[in-house]
Amino acid sequence: MHVLISDANIVIDLHDGNLINIVFQLPYRFAIPDIIFIEELEDRYAYLPGLGLEVHAMDDNLVEKVEFFAIQYPKPSRNDLFAMVLAQHQRCPLLTGDKDLRQAAKSEKIEVRGTIWLVKEMYEAGLISITEAESAFSAMRAKGSRLPWKEIEEMIEEWKLEETPLNIYNVELAE
């Protein structure tokens, strides 16, 4: 099972969209650096390890790498760099929506995914419907998430078109 390393914003988006319980049904392991969990999530989301979120300790070598990257990439927050370093160390994708962190990760050849990709994965796995995806995105937007809303609207419309039966007269089509 693939491991995905997350920053705090992904977890918050999924919680705000009422998808946090569902995301752990995907065939992935989700992990977060301990410092991010302790400093940004533990107070409100202490239950997440019980759902399957793995909290990974950062050893001294990884902390040193964060310090190095903080000089090389000054825009992402220090905590975000912990997520990037852990993803690089474990050779697995990074889950983030943060523009500066995405750019830094791509510069380091780290695969980057985000909230939209996770919702797509849940939809394609049959864990949520189009209506549930729309509701989730609407809730995220209401809570102030800064996702690319035009892209999301286009994706939802595409899903709806795929579900629309083209052959409404049940006529056998020639190949």
C-alpha cells in the first residue's frame, strides 16, 4: 500500500468537506510529520491516528535537511518543509495545496498531489457520489479553502456528462 505524506491543509480541507472518515478507506496509507500533527492538528484532530493517520517522528538528519531547505526555499513554512522532507526521505508523494511548497517539491523531483486528486480518487473508487463531492467542495469553500474553483466546477461537470446516458433510446449502435 502506497504511503502519502500530507501537510496540515489537506487534512483541514478533508475535515471541512466531511470527507476525513472516507479518505482512509482509499488503498493508501496517510502519514504526517509529528511536528505538524503536534503544532497544527492535535488540538482539533486528535482522533485522526485512530482513523489511520500515521504520525511519523522526524530524526535529527531530517530536521537538518529541513533547515537546509528553509534557506533554499524561504517561502514555504518550516512545518510544510517537514512534510516535503519526509516525502522525499520515504520516496512517496506529497499531499499539499500550498503553491510555494508544490514548487519546492517539484524542484526536488517529489511527486505532488492535492485535495482535488484525493476527492477524484474517492469518487473513482465509488466511495462518494457526484453530489457528495459537490457538497464537500461547497463546504470547503464556505470554510475558506483556496482551491482552484473553476477547475473543480469543470471536473464536476465532466463527471456529470460521463454519467449522462448518451443512448437514451436504447438503440444498438454500430461499431
